[in-house]
Amino acid sequence: MSDSNLQQSIKVRDTISRMSFYDPPLENRNPEEHLLMDFNEPPLPPPKEVIDKIAHFLKKRAHAYPVYSDFLEVLSKYTGASQDSLLLTNGSDQAIDVILRCLLESGEEVAMAQPGFAMFKQVAGTIGCQVVGPLFPPDLHFPHEELKDAVNPQTRLIVVVNPNNPTGTSVSQDQIEDLLKTFPDVPVLVDEAYFEFTGQTCVPLLPNYPNLIIIRTFSKALGLPSLRLGYVIARPDFIVHLKKIRGPYDVNLVAVLAAREQLNHPEHWQGVVRHLMDESKPALEKYFDEQQVKYYSGAANFMLVEPHNIVKATTFLKENKILVRPMNQPISHTFRMSLRMMPDMRRFMEVYSRFLNA
Ligand SMILES: Cc1ncc(COP(=O)(O)O)c(C=O)c1O
């Protein structure tokens, strides 16, 4: 379509027309060809039992609308939250979308330490809102006091990503509780996308803090990013409002069945989590220490690496079929890499050594 045709096309809201879309570099990624360390994905496919469940469903039940009640019972046991405190979403991206649309009017602000997970800014932008907040300092510790200072009468939501993507920073329970106490009238959203890697959760705080909202995902440790399943945990009186925004069938039943199988039989994914955190992570850190490569040891299944020359390092890795994620400002001197099983980590170290010795 030519530019002139584009100009004549449908007039959209000014807020949307001014924005660009969130365009993660997914083009030409091929799991058969590349070692994928760029999107914090699980290193292995789900076990056969999960695939069998999906195949059975597709043969028998794909022609009926989804119902979620059985799964909510399982998820309630897993999270320790009552069923009416849970809302399933189409990935936790949709959780971010429904929560922000529920809370924010145009011109209001979200407070979040930066850089944080990009979808918060994207969704806020569609509502005409800004994400503001302090930068992580050079050592990447959580800028707790500075975040509190950023809260003002326009702030309608505080976001804490714990551990933070992309910095890997862990935020303590005390710091989160302090935010909940200091700003009782401002909702505090804690994004626990990487909860299974840390075991640290705010769920026990829910009875004491009605302003707490938690989101999680089945895309990371639970191994199902392509199926799109996330969820919100919050007080039931907030969940009912979110239900007005999320459609009744937005979450597909293939994702739900696969997730139920993962929760009922956690041995496989828990084994992978232990392998990544207890073997891959220490081995990589030891390697970087020995090679005097600067890195930031995060709390989740990824870390930031600071090579002497970011362009040369990421290009060399790519030429050797290893994809990592170069970061944007203010950490554009780093790349983020996901942890994988030890054979893949050994391949990374072998290639990186060749880069260092080139
Ligand atoms: C912190 C954080 N939150 C949310 C998400 C979104 O995950 P999904 O939409 O796949 O559930 C991600 C994905 O990278 C993330 O890192």
C-alpha cells in the first residue's frame, strides 16, 4: 500500500497514532538452527504427557467453548489463593492490559523503576498514560527510596517487577511491604513472572494489603510461552472488575489443559528449574569470573553481560548461531542471555572463549 493510501485510511485515536508498536526482534529466529538465549524461554519442550493431553483435546473437544473452573481449583492449590482471587489471562501480557485499562485514566501515571518490562509502557501508552520512575543505579540494586519519591498525586499504579526483567534485580518482601504500607491508596502490582526461579512471592501479604495485585505466567519456568497463559492474583472485589474487561473465552483451553498437566506433574519443569539455577547459573558465573567478563548475577533464568564491545560480542555470537538480546538505553552496553541446559551452556562458553581470544 502506498503512503497516500495509508494517509486516507481509518482515523485512529491520536494517542494510538503517535505510538510505535512493541516489536521484539523475533524475525528469523529458528530453534532448529539457533541457540535461543534471547527471550528467557524454557530450554526444553514440555514432557510427552502434556503433548498427549493437547492431542486428545484437539481430537475430542476443540469444538466447544472453554470452561476454566476445574483448572481454577488446581491453580488455587498451587498459589494458595482462593479461586475468586484468581483471573486467567491470555499470557501475563493480557493481565497487564486488563489491569492498566481497569485503573488508569488518560494523563495519569504508572511508577516503575526503569528499565522494567516493556509491556507496561506499551499498554500505558495506549491509554494516554506515562510510566515514570527512577533508573536502576549502575550496580542495578532496586532504587526503593527513589521509586517512593517518584509517586505523586497523578500516580495511579506502582509496578514492581520481581525479579526485574531485564536487570535480574530481586526486590525484598520488606521493600514491597513498605510500598504497600506507605501508599495504601495506590495499587501496587507485583509482576512475579519469574517466581518459580526464586520461590519468593507476595501472596501471603494479600490478606493484609487490599492494594496488592500479583501477576504470574506459564511462559517461563512452567514452559508454555507459545500457548499464552498468565493469571492475576488479587482481592476478589478487584478481580470482578477485571472480569468486565477480559472476555469470557479469551484464554484457550489448550493452554489450560497443558498448564493443569504441568501443575499436577511438576517433576519435569521443577527438574529443569533446579538444573538451570543450581548447575547452569553457577557454571556460567564461574566461567565469566575466570575470563574476567563483567556480568550482573540476576535472581531469575537470565543474566546481563557487559562485554568490552557489545556490537562485536553480539555479532560474533550471532555468526555462531547463538542469539542473545542486546539491551537498549540506559544499559545498551550489556546483553541479556537466558540460561539453558548444561550442553548448551558449554556451547556458549566455547564460542565466547573463541570471541575473547579472537
Ligand atoms: C517480567 C515479565 N512480565 C511479563 C512477561 C510476559 O509474559 P507472558 O505474556 O508470556 O506471560 C514477561 C515476558 O518476558 C516478563 O519478563
